Amino acid sequence: MIAIPLLTAAVVFPAIRLAALKIIGRAQQCSLRQAVDSFGVMKDRQTRSRDIRAMARLIRSEDGFDLMSTRDGHYWVPKRNHETLFGKAG
């Protein structure tokens, strides 16, 4: 009887799910606080990556690389893999 409300809470509240993963040993390198906070960190990273993607501009291309301008500076990235820039910069 208790399992259904606990599973529902774990699905609805990410902090509960992440704490449960820590408790069962699926986040061995993290403290409980880090595991619980990881959802917020992930959401922040996604927001920053989305913002950088929206503001990035192609300056020029050379030898399979594109020079991209972002709010954080200019970066050379592989021509067909701009996601590398957004993932690293985010």
C-alpha cells in the first residue's frame, strides 16, 4: 500500500527520485546533497545551452570547422557537430 504513493512521489518530484537512486547505490560518486541537487544543475545547464544556441552566429568556415561567435567568445567547432559547442559551453 505504501509503495504506490512512494513511486508516485518519485515520479512527480525529481528530488525524491534522485535521493532514492543515491540510497540504492546508483550515485556512488555523489553525496546525497549532490544527487538531490543534480536535477537543478541539469535544468540550469539546459537553459544555458539553449540560450547559447539561440545567440550563436557563424562567422566563417575553414577546413571542416566553423568559427562560431557566442556571448562567451569565438570558438572553432567541427562543421557538422555544433552540438559540441552548446554542450560544452552550457
